[in-house]
Amino acid sequence: MSALPTDPVLTCDGADLRDLAPRAERTLLIACGALAREVLALKRINGWDHLDLICLPAILHNTPDRITDAVRAKVAEHRATYPRIFVLYADCGTGGLLEVACREMGVTMLSGPHCYAFFDGVAEFEARGEVTSFYLTDFLARQFDAFVWQPLGLDRHPDLREMYFSNYETLVFLAQTEDPGLTEKARDCAARLGLSFERRFTGYGDLARELTEEATR
């Protein structure tokens, strides 16, 4: 067993990573903070102890033009100690810039336009063509006020709701877990936005498939 590193990487929950194998045998996952709970659950369920996880702030999704530079910096920080790095972002509003950056850096990333698509299944999501749907994941249902309501100013100017959401008809809750309390939170979000409500259980979708492929390489 290798000695503990002197510069331990922090996991998304703030714990120090303690190598169970030399880093030459490990993969670093650089994830959006909005995926932390799901990725940690998949690591635990599958015993993927050789995958190390660090997260960038989930709030970057409100400024997607900053995501690519943040990922570049994190890859540069850790590429000398990890032979493989997997970026757990889809395009996420970067307009293709993140894909270009990952290709230039020689690292892989998730497929699809955003987390709604890969949780739902990218092919299925694109086939649905739900242009009048507004989506929540488990994370966004929990953090609706911090990531939607307040950033859009709806806590201060509720009259803006019509301007932002007049073209939407349905709030679709893409549920990763069976959590009745969270479903009620999502239903309340739909009511606050004046939208009809649909719950669709997705589990971990393509995130689980792509992580499985990476973990078993």
C-alpha cells in the first residue's frame, strides 16, 4: 500500500482522500457539485474505491461561461498525479467550449447537453422534445430557492414569474430517488411557478452507465 499523500484531495463532503492503491491505479472524477450526492451514492453502492471525487461549485451553472475555465484549472492542478481524469459535466450551457477544452486536455466528459438529459437518458430526452417543460432534479428540488427562486429575483419581484415562465406549461421532476418528501417539495415548486406537475423517476440514468464504463476500464 502506498504512503498517504502529503497533499490530500478533498472530497465533496470535505473528507480527506486516503489512497487505497497507488494513484497510478486511480481515476479522478471532477464533478459539478450538483452531482455530488449521486456520484457518492454510486461509488458506495458499487464499491468503486479507486475513483476519487472532487467537486466544483454547483452555482457555476448560473454562470456557465465560467465552467470551462474552472474545469481547465482543476485538471491542470491534478493531472500530474492521476493518469485518468473524467469530467462529470455535460455541455451545461458552455456552447461546446467545454467539449473542446476536454479534447485538448485529453480527458473525457459526460455525453449530452445537460444533467436533465443524462438523468433522463440522452436519447430519450431528445426524442421527447419537451420544449415547454421546466426541469428539476433531486438536487434542484432541494435547492430550488438558492438556485432558481432567489437568483431570478422572484423572492423580491414575484411579478417577474410571468416574464420568465410564460412559455412553460409543466414542471417535470426528474427524480433520482424514491423520496416522497422531495416529491412534495418539487410539487410545491410547480405551484409556485404556476405550472402543472409531472414526476418521472429516472434513477441515475446515463450517469450510472457512463460511470460504470469508466470504473471498469
